[in-house]
Amino acid sequence: MPDLLEGIGVSPGQVAGPVLAMGNPPVLPAVYPVTDVGEEVLHAERALTAVCEDLRARAAFATTATAADVLLAQAELAIDPVLRDAIAARIRRGQDAPHASHDTFAEQRAMFTAAGGFLAERAADLEDIAHRALAALLGSPMPGVPAPGHPFILVADDLSPADTATLDPTMVLAVVTERGGPTSHTAILARALGLPAIVGCRGALTAPDRGLATIDGTTGHMRIGVTETEAAHVQAHAAALRAGLSNDRGPGRTADGHAIDLMVNIGAAADLSAVDLTDVAGVGLFRTEFLFLDRTEEPGLDEQTHAYAEVFAAFPHRTVVVRTLDAGADKPLPFLGLPDEPNPALGLRGLRTSRLRPEILHTQLRAIARAAAGATADVWVMAPMVSTPAEAAGFVQQVHDHGLPTAGVMVEVPAAALRARHLLRTADFLSIGTNDLAQYTMAADRQTGDLADLLDPWQPALLHLLGACAVAAQDAGKSISVCGEAAADPLLAPILVGLGITRLSMSPRALPAVRTALARYTLAQCRRLAERVLEADDPAHARTIAATDVHAL
């Protein structure tokens, strides 16, 4: 009988195929005496430069703008002067370049892990750079993904951004990792590539190389040791589903015609390349922070205006929801000069950064207003990390003062969800960020892979908060969207609609499956399904209820 392994499904889809595991990283050689310190330092510096150049080359051929941004950020990390100086100092104290590099990276990884939040996530980036630097020092090939010449399911302990960003979707059928969580780089980039993916799947590396397995990126199930007949059945089902999705057109709606705006999440205009926008209602989440990342200075008014105008031009007469700078915690920006905090996830992040640097928000709103003035797009603006009605009212007033008519707030903390009615006294709309709302509701760091089950968007407590917000929005006669990763789950989409969500925003590649899923249910069936799911004991029970045959509702 096949063995069933369970993880967290982070990118939907079903596939079957042979399993291949990532290769082992290079082995640290034996210690050797350093006879020329200066040359040994140059040897280490050349290795880091080679890693940087390799990552930049990978970025140039990355399949998405998101992947390119991640790789470029990692390339800059490889040539960080702090790392270079620390390695050089160790060499001057007598270590050879490979061991000096290894020990420096290990020390930095430990510091990042202890810091938590974004820095803990970057520890995996450092580990990957350390392996690449060692390969460069030894003259070995850079670590990477297997290339067997045929499609396969990639299994790994974890994947670096460089590995995930350069995956070939024509060869890699799906990705499964033993570590990682719903917001890891692996999850984000797999969704951007449209690859089914499971993270936090303990035991995945026990699957025999080239043995057949099936993957369900929605449920998080991996079945190893399946027969060729079972694999062929899954492949045929997946092919039929893809064919059906490619023929499914039109705006989002339920079986009885209830309209649901289906929108996309983007970080820049480049994310829209090769995306069919015909039936897209607009942008539900424009993540402006990608313009600010890895900058030593704030992008100027003209640069911001140009970047926003590019996106607005792509959506004439459609809605574009701009999220103002979401900085702090897992997105530290050096130019902001924020103080060190004992718990950054609970500190100065999102809208709260304007308490210390109000001019940053002022410049951004000016740029958005200038870009909107020359576009036909219906530009909405929302603030991240709003907690109180007073914060909401203050932000809305600032947006209106800049001549932008539609201002809303994100619901990412329980306080905002519990006071949704009060937020809507001034806010024109709400948008729910399920990733952060799950983190704060369940008191589980979104970067901690061991707590990934608590961050599951199917957690009944989280769904209850979504439902309460939707009722408040309906009573106020205002729009409410989900722009977190939960919106991309085709099994969950009908439940969200049943709760009262009016807009769903997701990765462009997730749109066809969500559109098809909604069309299977009437609005009344969505509501009955939502009622039943809210009574579930846990995420697994909730998913079982959601998989009920539509005719039984």
C-alpha cells in the first residue's frame, strides 16, 4: 500500500511522477595551512563575487519578476561587506578560506535565527550562499536542482530562493520540502510559477529516488510508492482539469450568477508579463514595498510615480488597490532607520512606521496621486497593519487630503477584525491579509516551519474572524476582499464567498482554478458550506466538509 505523508499545501494542483531529491551540498575539506594571507583573502573574496555574479545571471533568466527580485536580493547578500570583512578577519587569524567562510556564515545564520521574523527566514538564504561560496572555493559546480532530462517531482529538506526561482516548470512537476512554512520563499515562488507545492512534509526525503508518487498541493498530501496505474489515473485527471480550466472564461461568478471580483496580487508591472488580463477585475494587492527593498535611500517622488503609473496603465477603467509601504518586521528597510526591537513582529511595522517617519507616507501618497491623475484606472489605497479605528480614520484622512477618493485598511490583527464595524465608519473598504491575521490569531510566527499547521488558512478560528468582518462590511454596504494566500485555494474560495467576501485577489496563475471552483456552487450552497465549515474542529475536518459533493448541499 502507498504511504501517505502529510504537509501543508501551499500551491494547488495534483500531479504524479517519479521523485528526485536535491543533491548534497559540497563537503568542507580538511584544514590546510595558509602560506599567503593576502592571496587567501583574495581567494575568499573572488568566491563571493562568483556567487553574486551567478545569482545575478540566474535573475536575468528567472521566469517571474518576483523570482528575479528574490535572486537579486540574495546576490547583494553574497557581497555584503560585513560578511567579507568577517571572513577576512578569520583568515588573518590563521584560518584557511573554506573554514573561515564556513564559520562566518554559521555565525551569521545563528544570529539571524535568534533574531526571528524576516531575519530568521534569511538564514536559509545564508545557508545557500555558504554552500555556493564553498563550491566556488573548491572549484566545484554550483549546487542546484537535478536535471534528469524528464519531468519529475522535486523533494528537498528545503529549497533556497535561487533553486526555486530557476525551476523549469516543464521539467519540475511539483515541489515538496520537509521544512518551510506557508510564507517561505519556496511557497511564494512555487505559487508564482504555478507549481503544486507542499512544505513541512516530514518524511518526504524517505521517498525512493525515481519511485512514483502523487502530490496534492491543495490538501498537502503526498503518496509515495504508488503504482503506475494510480499515477496514470492522477495524470489523466490533472490533464482533464487543466483542459477544462483553459476553456473556462469570463468574470468570477457563482453558478447562479452572483458576481465575485477576481483580482491579482502583484509587486510591479513586470509581474503582468504573459498574463491574460481579459477577465481580471483589477489588482487587489499592489505590494509597493518591492520598490523599496534593498535600498539605502528612499526612492524619489518621480521614480515612485513612474512605477505606479506603469501598473495603472495596465488596468484602464479597472480597480487597482495600492498597499502603502509595508515595512518593518519581516521586511526591514535600512533607509528607514528604525530602532532595534526585541520583537519586531509586534513593533514598528506597516502603517506604524509613519509614527517615526511620516514623510515617507506623505511622499508615497503624493506619487500615487500623481500617477492616478494621468490614468483611467480606479485607484484605491489601503494601509497595512491597522489596529484601531483612530489609526484607520487618520490614514483615510491623509489619503483624501492627497486627492485620492477611495481609502481602506487591511485587517491583519485580531483587534482590527473585532472592531471591523468601527473601522468601516471611515474606511471605504476592508482587505484581509490572511497570512498575518493567522499569525497573530494563533500566536504562531509565520516564519517558524514547526508551527506551519497553526498558520493553516483553514483554521476555524481564522475563518470565524473573516466571517465577522464580512458581516460588518455587508451591513455597511462596503467592499471586503481577501488578498492573502487563502484566496488562491480553489477549495476554500466557495467558503470565503459563503462567508460574505466580495473580492478575491491572488497570484495570476491561481485564477482559472478559483473561477472554475466558484462556478460549481450557487450562492446559497456557498453559504451552507461556510456554515458547516465554521463548526469544524480543525483544518483537516474543515477540508473534509468542503470536499462534500455539491449536490449534497
